[in-house]
Amino acid sequence: MNLVELAEKVYWVGVVDWNLRDFHGYETRRGTTYNAYLVVDAKTALVDTVKYPFKTSLADNIRRVTSLENLDYVIVNHVEMDHSSSLSYIMQHAKNATIVTSRRGKAGLVKYYGENEWNFQIVKTGDELSLGNRTLRFVEAPMLHWPDSMFTYLQEDKILMPNDAFGQHLATSQRFDDEVDQAVLMDEAAKYYANILMPFASLIIRKIEELPKLNINPRIIAPSHGVIWRSHPSKIVNAYLEWSKGKTSNKAVIVYDTMWGSTQKMAMAICDAIAEKGIEVHVYQMRRSDFAEILKEILEAKAVIVGSPTVNGSMFQTISAFLRYVTGLKPKGKIWAVFGSYGWGGGAVRAMTEHLKTAGFEVLEPGLQVQYAPTLEELGKCRELGEKIVNQIQA
Ligand code: FEO
């Protein structure tokens, strides 16, 4: 791959992981990249490393510019292993390098990789590091998305390296936003936000508002995953603001599972009633679907309707896992409803309702349940539920 320059003597030295399909449970159908950047000046700084299996590729990319022994600084914006697990390998060669990280970053690195003979420089928001003609500035970004997270800003070139923020799990041969299909790019950016950053919406808004006050107005946003926003950095910043403020469209998502088809029939009747009113609706059978993909659709949906048959007096196992996942991600401002079928005692609808209410979500009550298989009359009740949801979406 050609050496990629973001600005004069600012290089992308990361790697493309074409074959990643599971990122700690997040289904990554389009792979990912681990981006690292090399800034060459009187002093040379490497910003972040890559996932361990790619350590020699990172080293080879750096060596196309300079030797590892010439590294003066290794900036660690985030200790999660996809960005730091090559650090030990790099530091074996970069004997003179100082690791620059946040206080929590150092604590995380010591816990993961043990006490080493590494030199650390702890930085906090507003601190600067001169490389000669150019300056790195640091902004702590706790919980975006780990406590140690930090942004690095290359002041003179106006390049913001915010690590995980503004990323996408997208493996491509292109490195820049203007080189890829925009629909695919925003699809992956939305999926990434929904599955990784959504719980921290209020912190995101505050951090985005803080940057101009620190005189950080990036011309380029270079995240640690996916393509670099060089032509339209405001596109992803505005999208993050909208998502964080709970922007929704007139869209419903139905997530269900089924044992013998009864809950599925209910799901289809609800779907038909919503679609017939001209509202976009997406339907997922949970055990055939990706969590990450569903969360991406939920991000901008106004209504989420969850269906489960009763198993052992409670929810079907895939729906239980889904509800734990989705409530942990704290999507804002949705209309929630539940439905399901049962054989004798019931329990799924009650368990789903209780789970959602305990997590602080408002649920339409009572949930809709039918015994064994839905009759025509009961399918009519399902349609009524769909129409009620449409009314709420349009209210
Ligand atoms: Fe890309 Fe939080 O790691």
C-alpha cells in the first residue's frame, strides 16, 4: 500500500484488518482498520499503535519513513488493546521514546502490560508538546469511550486524532472520506456510534462544544478506525451532535424471536399495520440477526417493538440478551412496546415490560400476548397495536 500523507510529514502508518468479523461481540461485516499516525519534525511522534497481530506491519510502515529507534514519543490516546497491544513490541525497539498519555492511560498500560522500564509523560487537557516546528496538544476525553480516552491535536496542521471517536469499522483500500461511498460510510459511522458511543451522548455534546473553546477547529479528523475525514469533517461532527441529541425519523424497528411461528405471525401483522400507514419499518428475527445492525437501525427510529414467546416462564433467550444489550446502550426518546405468545402460564411479556421499565424506558402497557397461535381476531389486535404506534410516531 502507498505511504499515505495527511499533511507534509504526517503519515498514516496503520493497518487494514480485512477479515475482522467480530469486534468483542460487535459484528463487523466490513472489517476494520487500526489507524496510527506518524508526525515527523525535529522530534518524531507516533500517535497510537495497532492490534497485536499487526505489530510487524505497523513497524514496517514506520520504517518506510524512519527507524523505530528514532521515535521520540509514542502517544497513547487509549489503552484498549486494539490500539495499545503493539506498544510493548514498538518500545522494545524505540528505546529512546517517551510514552505520552493521560493519568488513567498510564494506569491502564501498567495494569495491562506490567511495570516496564518505560518513560512516561502524563498529560492533561491543554498541555502541549513541541516537536520542533509543530505542536501536539492534548484533550482528555474520559468515557469517550473509556476513562483513559484522550484526543491529540496537531495544532499547525489542524489535524485532530480523537482515537475511537468519529470512527467506523470499515476496511477499505481508500484512506479518506471523499474516496468512499458516502452511504456505506455513514452507515458504518452510525453503526459504530450506536454500538460504542451512544451511552455517552451528553459527554459527546459537551466535548464537541469544548473543542472550539480550546481553539481546536480541525481541518482533518483522523480517527483510529476507518477512513479519515479530510473533506467533510463537519459531516461526522454534525452527525454525532444529532445522534447525541436523540434525532429520530419516522421509523419503527421490530425485534422478535419465535419458537413455532406464533410470535412471528404477530410481528408480521404489526409490521403490516405500520407499513400500510406509510411508516418505514425494519423487522429482525433476533437469532438470525446482528446486534450491531439492529442498534444502528434503532439509533434513528422513533419506535422499538419487541416480541418474544414465553420460555420457562420468561423471555426467549435471544430476546433477553437483546434487551440487556439495548438498554445498556441507553437509546434516547423511543416509544417501546412488547408482544408475544405463550403456551400456558405466560411470562415473556411481563418480563420484557419489567426489564424495560427497570432500565428507565417508557413502555406501552399492557403488552400484547396471545395463547398458542393468534386467531384472526388476535391478529387484528396486533394490527391495532401497530396503528397505535403509528399514531404515537406521528404525534
Ligand atoms: Fe478502538 Fe476502544 O478501542
